[in-house]
Amino acid sequence: MGNVFEKKLAALLPLMLLCAITFADLSVSGISVLPDTVRPGASGVVSMTVTNTDTDEIYSINAIASGTGDVRSDSITSLGGLKYGASNVLAAPFSVREDADAGIYSLNVRLTWTQGNGSRYKNVQVPISVINPAIFSIQSINKTVYTTGDFEIDMLIENGGGIAKSSRVSINSTQFLQTGQNPLMLGNIGTGDKLNFKMGLTLAPAVTSGTYSVPVAITYVDEAGEERNTEAKFRIDVKKKSARIALSIGDEIRFVPGHDFMMPVIISNGGDEWAYDVQAGVASPSAINAISGATDLSAYDNILTALGSTYGSVGDLSPGEAKQIILHVGVNDIKPGFYKQYFVIKGKDANGDSKADELFPVGLNVEGLSDVSVFVSANPAPIMAGGEHTLSVLISNVGTSPIKALIVSAKGDDFVLQEAQDEQFIGGLVEDDFSTVQYKVKVANVPSGTYPLNVTMKFKDSYNRDLEKSQVVYLKIKNLNDAQMGEAGIMAVVILLVLLIAVVGGGYWYCVLNKKGLPKIKGLAGEKGAKPEKEKAR
């Protein structure tokens, strides 16, 4: 349906201006009304161009504007004189009464001037269109909607302008699509009226959670019978139902450069939809590049390296559900500090199609290694059973971060401390630093051997956490009595060996050498065939 009112105005305008354009001496052109449609209580301006089309010069041109009915003007404008062919622009302001009815009103502009010896004039009738259009505001009663598909919202429309008849509305958006009747018929909405209605909508696939301003196209018939189109917008918060995967690592996990371990990772679904075939793993630089498109990876901390399977799987996760995976990782050789390690999250949608991989950052606290070692020396040395000695206990910081408030204590069943207390204070040690404490001890009267001394070190790491380490040091004790007994034993062994050699040597002579016919000794008792010396003399 065309704008009949405007067509009538267009047809009337040439007739009203006919007298103005037929004079050959002073012509009027370029007539315009701003605004083209004026509301009751508003004001406007009529402008036109006045041109001298006569061969004589025209003097003392004046323009007097006067309205009729609800359109008023008391404008008097002096344009001066115009030579042949010259032009000037006239602007005549007007106003419309607050209670004016819609319609077409006439504004008369009377032009007077002097030409030759006489005065002349002409009237120009300018049509003024007065219409009170409807002014709509619209809002959603449902400030927030939770959805993944179709939904219905309660709406309120209010008309702050003129009467609107045969009103109908439709959503004018590519993100929110109207369902049901479209356009939705609302009927007549009078001045100051409010109307509640329901509207069915669905979200486009690309819509994400957030706040949106949704345009509504409104078509109605105004009080002059003309069809008009306008637009209003309403705001709404959309909470789109979806799975929301998050990763977390327990605070008890300590990340120390150069260490590898089995890292438990909690994967949870904080959304309101199922998550399917969820997998997670440490993001390598190549994975970060593929997902983010970033070529400069200096902003992405590379803390962990996957040493086993790249990804761990938890399968499907219902809303609010959490499961654990175990990843074998190694901590890269970096300085202690706080870092952001990225993980890759993989998954599928409800149709089984793979979703785009996502990067999820997890803050990590990389700690320095806090460790100490012990070395013990004695003065005098060696350590003698039953003796008194001074033990020097040297503590070294062999970790990668400073320690502080170091307290050392030493205990051993075979070492009786001669100090006022067991503990001694050292204080702080930076990396590779060392310090020594001394203990006077009375050594137990024990046999020679190696005996334990337990050294306990209590200290705070760089995070002010209390740590404790015990180390058993084995010390050699020598017993002097054991040494003397050892020397007597050696002498006894030597004597026994000499006697044994003598016995063996005598036996060898008697059994072996005597049988080989060596000269025999006369007069040996028991020798066979020996005769007394007296008998030989006879």
C-alpha cells in the first residue's frame, strides 16, 4: 500500500505554487519544508529561492509568512534588491500547535517588492504536512534466556506517539530468527498504550552467550490512514547452553626443573550440556601455532613436555561432572617463577563431529629445588673409642634456590654431645653455599668399626615452607685395645709358625734323609747289630 497522504501532497503542491511560477518578473523555486513531516508541537522551516527574471532591477523585496489554522508563523524577512538574473534564499520558520490534528496545512508567504515606479506582490502557498506518528519502545520481560534452540519470550510494547492501527511486528535480525506467526499481529495501539505479547525465537548457530540488542520491525497505519514503518530494539542476555571444559592441577604438585613425573589433571564440565569424547594434553609449540595461528610464540610459556602419550581421554562428561587423567610430563629447564602453561582440549559435538581444538591456560608455579647435603670431619682424627673429639658438620646447599632459617642437629647412640643443646643455627644459604657447625662429643667405648651419626636439617625454602631433611653419616671409630690385642695375636701366630716349621723339619730328616744311608752315629741305643766295645778287643 503506497503512502496515499504523500501522493495527495505531491499532487497539491504544483497547484498551490502555480501562481508563483507564472510571473515573469520574480520567480520562486526550490521550495522545501524541513522536516518534511511535522509533529504537533514541533516547529519547522520553509525555504525557497527567489530569482529576478525581469530585465529591470527589483528593489525592497520583503517576505511575510503567515499560517492558517494550527500552523503559525509571524516571520518577516527583508531580501533587499536583486539585479537581473540574481537570486536569494528565503527561510521562513513556522510552528505547529500542540493539539493540532493530522492533516495538510497551508503556509502563505507573501512577497512584496518595488519595480519601476510601482509596487508589486505575489503569494506563495506552501503545504505543511502535520502528522503525529506512533513512537514505539519495546522491551523483553525475560532479561535472560537459557537455550540452545527455540524459546519464547514475553515482550512489552509501548506507544508514546499517535494512534497506531493494524500494528504488526517482526524480528529484523540474522542472529535471532522469529518462529510462529511472522509478522505477528498486535492490532491497534493507542497513544500511551502498553501491550504485552509473546514472541517465538530461535538462535542462529553462530550466536554465543552475551548481551544482544535485537531490532524489531514495526508496521502500522497512522491516524491519517497512511501505512508507516519504524523500528525499535530490545536488549536481552543470552546464556547459550553448552559444555564448558576446564582443566585444573592440584596445588600439591611441585614443578621442579629437570624433574619428570606422572601428573594428575582434573577435567571438568562446568557447562549445562554434555561434552563428548573429551581429550586433553600439553600444548606443544606446533599445536599452539596450529590452533591460535600465532607465529610469534614468545607470549606462550613452554613449561612442560609430554613424555608419554600426548593426550589423555575421559570420554563423555555430563554437566557438572569431572574426571581425572594422568599425563607423563617433564619440567623444562627454566628459572623458578609463575608461568602459564597451555593445554589442548579436544572434543566432539552431539552429532559426533569433531569440534575445533581449544587452548586452555593453567597457571603453574615452577619452584627451585631445595636440597642440602652433609659432610662430617673429626678433630683429632682418627676417632678413638672412649675419646673426646670435635665433629665439624658441614652443610651445603646443593639445590637451585636459596634456603633460610637453617637449623642443624646431630645425634648418635655412640656419640654423646658435650654441648648445651642439640640444635645449632646457621641461617640462610644461597645456591652452592655452605656453612659449618661443630659439636664436642664423647665417643662410646665400642669396638673398632663404622657407627652412624644422624644429622637433621630444618629450613625454609624460598616460599617460606618448612622443610626437613635427615641424613645418616657413618663415622669410623678405632679402639686402641683392639689394636694391642691384634699385635699379641700376631706374635702368637708367628711362634706357632716357627714351632710348626721345626716339627715339620725334624720329621722330614728322620723319615727321609735317615733312610738314604747317611753315616750313623755309633752307640745309639736300640741300634741293631751293635756290639759292646769290650767284645771287639778280644
